[in-house]
Amino acid sequence: VKEVASLSLVSSACDVVSAAYACTKESHPYLRSACDAAEKGVQSVAEATASCVQPVLATLEPHVAAASEYASKGLDKLGEKLPLLQKPVEQILSDTKELVSSRVADVKDAVSS
């Protein structure tokens, strides 16, 4: 999970969503109240789940470590095949806009000639 979260694409996407969420909470008082209540509920559930799952995770530690290593290798291979994962969302959007603009210009040139 840490490796996935550290990917530029995932990290920047989380930053964008977090900023939008914070802005929405600040702009709309009624939504802020609902969001605060939801956050407290999620935190309580997460704490309760963590305390229940901890003993199970302790017994499954060797299996979790093996799965984590396997997943890490798979993620490395995926990163090699998809360099897009190493780019932030803003750069991907910019590159996509540039590519679309270029293609549209090519089509306009082809149609006009």
C-alpha cells in the first residue's frame, strides 16, 4: 500500500481529491457538518477494526510478508511497463491536452487541404 501511495500518479491524485474535499468543506457549512460526522464514524470503525484485526495479522505475518514482496515485484514490473504511473496528474492532463490539440490541428490541416 505504501508503494502504491508513493507513485506520483496516485499521490498527486490523492492531493487533488484532498484539496477539493477541504475546499468543499470550507465553502459549504452544511456539508462540513455531514463530512465531520462521517469522518468521526470512519475513524471509529477504523480503530475498532484495527484492534480486532491486529491479532489475526500477527499470526499471518509470514504470509503477509510474502504477499507484500510478490506485490512489490509486480508493482515494479507494472511501473516499467506504464511510465505514466510515475507522472503527476497535472502533467498527465497537460500532456493529454497537448496531444489532443495536436491531433485536432492535424485533422484541421488535413480537412482544409
